Amino acid sequence: MSSARRRATAPRRFLARSLLSAAATAVALRPLSRTNVVGAPLSYLLGWPTSELPLHSLAAQVVGTGIAARRGAVRGPAGWAGLAIRLVSWLGLVMLYRRALRAPGVFERALVEGLGSDYRDHVVQPRRTDDARVARRPGVVRMARVWRRYVHDGDISYGDAGKRNLLDIWRRPDVGPGDRAPVLLQIPGGAWVIGNKRGQAYPLMSHLVQRGWICVAINTRLSPRSTWPDHIVDVKKAIGWIRAHIADHGGDPGFIAVTGGSAGGHLAALAALTANDPVLQPGFEDVDTTVQAAVPYYGVYDWSDRVETGGKTFLPHVQRNIIKAQWGDDPTPFRQGSPIERVHPEAPPFFVIYGANDSFGPGVAQPRAFLPRLRAVSKQPVASVEVPGAQHTFDIWSSPRSAAAADAVGRFLGFCYGEHLAERTPREAKVW
């Protein structure tokens, strides 16, 4: 293309890029309906980074506009229209940022409602750490370095499935054998078909490690190569490994919490509700797989067809790739794998977190159905928060919203840990 032709088409190309940027801002503010098979995934792909990193998007658009103006793209009807669209988009990005800044108050109100107005008096952290230091979050660039900073024991085998049964242990350098730090198990998400122990929940794990916790991130077997219940069996194997071996790394085998996002949230909730179920512990039925707290992020709670799950493609995906059976032929495995079907009075404390704008995963209908059933029967506290403006996987980015979530989860787990220490009824661990 000649330089003259490029100059002639530059305003139209600038207008097209402006429309795309504005679309990302629009779906971040208000995602398309989850019943829209094409629009909902596009809302997620465009709106997810925009809603969590609006200032980064704003800076990129401002710089891009300046470059386009220098190249003569902001001229004529198309160029001026593109600039006007960008100005409106920038206002929307500022609104997104202001909305994200309200997240700490939203999380705090959820904890007060779920744990009581005096819950902070019961919070215990294993290390007295300077709050200003903890508040210094890993940024988008520094986030890539937190694994190297905190993972001192990596690629440890906890089962017999090769690289799919490896774990990493996150800890502070001053935590080691002889300490009894509480433990958080992180389960990766990825629709039960993808997912890795690296790259997810870094804001949460780095925050807890600074507080003196030990975090264990695991791989699990994945479908379609593996078939349900291999995924939850691996989670329970990891719990058994932690209970038997984490003391060698400075952890307390008597306090294990579990978390994860999306499919990881499903597995975290299910693990918490099916402790010591022999059907899900083949060959290690006598191993203690209880956990002391659960924090599922935007999880799936129902594999049946009763509650909206993931649009029209979710149940076929589970039938074809995960369970490899049809709901109509035998609903039993679907119900056995649904946390909503497994609630009981002895469930551990739960903190259920999900985004109000989730257009990709289970959405808001599933946790809204799960929470009343859990609260109706559980003897332990159940806290929950529907995070305004949050998309699916919002906590992967280092953002104001993910930082607020990490703070709140830290306080929730500190409350559970404090209650555990007050009771002082340690459970004997079975040898793995």
C-alpha cells in the first residue's frame, strides 16, 4: 500500500480501532446476556482485562491516540468520530476504575454480615507483618516474579500421575521445619480440561505468604484424557499429602484451607463437602481429607440441569468431556459431583466469591442457588460476596479488585485460624 493510500485510509482505521476500544469498555460496564452464545464469550474476552485494568487501558488508548494524531489519522469525519468515541470510552474507563475502588467496602460488609461485627477481634495471622509492606501489591509487571520469590519447593510429586500430580509450595524464606504455619491449597481452574499450578491466584497466595501462611498450588489430571472423578481424587490425594508431609516444610497439618477459581472453585467446594468419602478416595480411604475452611471463587455448584450453568454449551461439555456419560441415562455422577447436592451440617466455614458481571463461567445463578442451601444446614459461618463489576477470573490480574479480595480472604482465613487455635482440638493425621 502506498504512503498516500495509507494516509487516506488512516482515519477509517482509527475509527475502527476506536469502536473496538469502546466495545471493550461497554461490555466491561455491562456484559451481554449469558444467553447470547456468541456475545457472552466476547464480553468476557473484551471485558475481563478492561474491567480489571482500566487505567492501563486508558493509558494505552491515550498513547495510541497521540500516535494516530501525529500520523494524520485524527482528521475528517471518520477521524473526528473516532476521537469522540474514544473520549466517551475514556469516561467509561474512569467509571470502571472508580467502581473497582469501592471493592474493599463491599468485601468488608460481606465479612461483617457473615462473621459478625466483631470478627476482626478473632483474626489471627501466623506472622506479625508490617501492614504497609503487605499493602505493597505485586504489580502487573512484578507479578511475573512472585513465583520465583516465594516458591522454594517446586514440582514435588504427591501422586502417581506424573506431571499432573505435582505441587509447588509457596512460603516465606523464614518459614521452615519447626514452624506450624496454616496452609492454603490452591486448585487451578480451566473447565476441567486445562489448568496449571502456575499463573493463577498469585495476588492471593503472595498476600497470604507475606502474612506467614504456606500455600500449596497443585496440578490435577485433566479431561478429556482423564474421566471424572479423577479430578477430585487428585485434590484429595493432595490434601492427604499435605497432612502427612507439610510439617517438613513448616506447615501445620491440622489447619488446611482450600481455594480455587471456576473449575478449581467447584473442586474446592466439593472437597470441603465430601471429606473422607471413600468413593472419592479409592485406595486411600483411611486418609483424613477434612479441611478447615473453603474459599471458592466463581465456582460451579450444580452439574444438573436445574440451575443456569454456562449457557447452552455447559452440560454438553460436562457430558462429553468430563463425565463421558449422558445426564438422561444416569444422573448419579452429575449429582455426586455437584456441591449443591453435598451440603451437610458439618461443612467447614465457607467464603463464596463471584462476580456480578460473570458472563463466561457459572454466572450468578449458581452461587445464588447454592448459598441458601448451605446456610440452611451448615453449623459453621457462611460468608459471600457478589463483587460489583467483576468478570470471571477477575482475581488473576493484580488489580484493586483482586487486592481487595486477597485482603478479605486473608481476614476470613485468619478468623477461621483464630477459631481453630481457640478450640485447640488437633486432628490426628493419617500417614500417607
